[in-house]
Amino acid sequence: MQSNTAPRRPAPQPNQAGPAEQPGRPDEADESGALESVRAVLLDEKSLVRAVGSGRRRGAEPPAYQRVELRYVDLKGGRHLQITEYDDRQAHTRNVPADDPAVGRAADELLGASYGNWHVETTAETLRLRYTKKGKLLLHRQSDSREQQTDHDRTKQRALDPAAPFLIELGISDHLGRVKPSRQSKYKQIDEFCKLLAPALDEALAAGRIESGRPLQVVDLGCGNAYLTLAAYHLLTAAGHDVRMTGIDRTPAARSRNSKRVAALGWQDHLRFVDATIADAQLEFQPDVVLALHACDTATDDALARAVGWEAPLILAAPCCHHDIQKQLKSVEPPPPYGLLTRYGIVRERFADVLTDSLRAAVLRQVGYRVEVVQFVDSEHTPRNLLLRAARTGAAAGPEVRAEYDALVGEWQVKPRLAALVLEPDREAVS
């Protein structure tokens, strides 16, 4: 890390980009022309990295699936367009040969569906196509450079340019813009997190859950060294959003260090750090997005509870440590025939991880959120690699959702922290 007195290359200001990025603002587009541009990219097997359709156009019938993802893969029979469609329970995958006319028909069918947002990544640029609440079509194009690998297992892509000034400031990349060998895992964590943040935000905007045309309010609870805070701010401003970012943390040394980094980057007008616990943080605004990366044990529950209390439209939380439920399982009699799940310490620990996050998802569903639990990075980079991604729909949960939850906690005799913070006051009020 360079000292504060050492010469430093100029840092991009908010909503500007460094030499490697040339983002533009979303522009109102002719619908047929914009869709044809996206269609051409979907059919370009050499440059398409990934395309995601999500959300629903205002006033339109919901599409058959909640989300669709497209990419090209190399299988035994040659290159195929892989189409993965997601409902609320599972993914449905089909592969269409790249040289088959059916590829064009599939692209037309998907673009003709009522998805409100398309996030398309190519080897040269990123396209974001979305419909506003008034039905206008906005097309945003951002020049980029990506490496593509079309094997069956994965497509190599990056959300964050390793040469981004904030990564150099954090000491993750060296002065030449290369990720340091010792910081590869940290870079991978925040890069993969950002890959999930960008399309989730686009979907929330397309669905009208987040109001467009005003500054985007983002809060990072328990931000610590602010790696995620700075990454999210960089990612969203580079995409053309007017962002106001707030990091919440109680550690004076971390806040001081983070503030110096933000000043060095020229972001101090729109990114600030507040001295508060997660439970006691007071905001002068209602956040649009709440983030929490590896808040330890019940601090994740505190973060989720605050986000619910603020009625945040979008929540992304990567839990860390699950000691609370682990301790409770030591003193309960497992329901038959599941005694083996708690007999051995390491098995009990891993089962507690799964049970904790499953119950968190169940609680969020009961208070009006659609929830996904996904792996956001390979376990080689961090063993705490699950992400809770929750979008507030405001829809009331059916009685079966609460009954399913009550049955599970009753069988295992556990009391989740998040339920005590979010559900119990409601239930007492009802009774």
C-alpha cells in the first residue's frame, strides 16, 4: 500500500470511469431496435458471456419463469446455447445447438416474454435493457473487456476490473493493476458478490420495487474493512447509478482507515461511514439495498432484522458462523430418526449451518420477501460461501409457509434469533 504522501494516479470521481471503463448513461431507446440489438448479441456464440432476463414489465402478465439465464457451452455434440429457466423451486435447463435455427426462435421467444430487465455480458461490453414503470425502454451499454471460457462447467468472467483504483487502494491489486497472489481469494469473494448484486438490482428497478430517477441509497451493515462497500459503490456508479453509500461499523480504526481510502479515491461526498452497532444504527433515509458480508453469528440476524424493519426492497447477506443454533442443538433431543445429525460434532456443526440459513429464509418469506439461497463463490475461497438474496414483494405469505416453519422449529426445539426479532412481536400483537 502506498503512503498517503506518495504520488498517486488520479482516481475517477463518482459516476466516472478510469481508463479501462467507459460507462454511459441509460438512454431511452426505440423498442424494436433495442430488442434487435440484444437479440444479435444472444445469437453471437463467440462474444456472449452471459445473459439474464428477470423481473416483470409493469402491467404485463408474469413470464412463465421468474428468471432465465443464457450462455454458450461446449458439449460433446459441439457448441450449444444453454438456457436455464428458474421457478421458485428449481432450475430447468435445455441446450440448443448453436448452428440450429431453433436458437433464433428461442431468442425471439425469450425476448418476447414479459421480462422487465435484461442484463447481457459479452467479451467487449455489458448491455442493460429495462422497462421503466411508465413503460419506456432504457438501454445502457458499458464497454468492458472479459475473458470467455465456454467449457461445460463454467464461464470465466469478472465484474470488477483488477486495475480499478479502489482495488489498488485496498492493496488487493498491485500498482500495475494485477491482483496480488495472496489476495486472490478476497478478490474472488467480492467479485462474485458483485456479480449477484448487479442483476438483482436491475430486477428490482425493472419491477418498480426501487424508485428510479433519484439517488440509490445503499447500506453496508458491519462493513469492517469496507471491501464490499467500496466494491459495490464502484460497481453501481460505473453502471450509471447515482449512489449514496453508508457503511455501518463500531471499530474506530477501521472507520478512520476507510474514510482515508474514500478520500484518496475522491468518493467522500457520496460515501460515508457511521459509528453504530447494526442493531442501533439510525438512518435519515429508507435504504434501497442492504448488504451484510460475513457478519458473525447473530449479527447476520441483526442485519436482516434491520433490513426488514426498513422495508428494504433488496437484501444481500452472506452469513458467517452459526454458533447460536449449534449451541441449542447440543441440548435438544433430536426428532427420530435424525439423531445421527447431532451425534458427531463436525456433522452437528454443518447441519446447524444449513438449518440456520434455511430458517432465516423461512422467516424472510413470512414477512413479504422472495428468497434465494445460493453459493456465491467456490468453497476454496471461503467456507462461508452461501448468500441470502431477498427481494421484497410485500405479498402476504400463505398459511402453509408459517405452518412449515413452525413444524421445523418445533421438531428441533430451536429458537432462531431472527424469528425473535421479526416474527415474535407480530405474533404477540396478533394474540
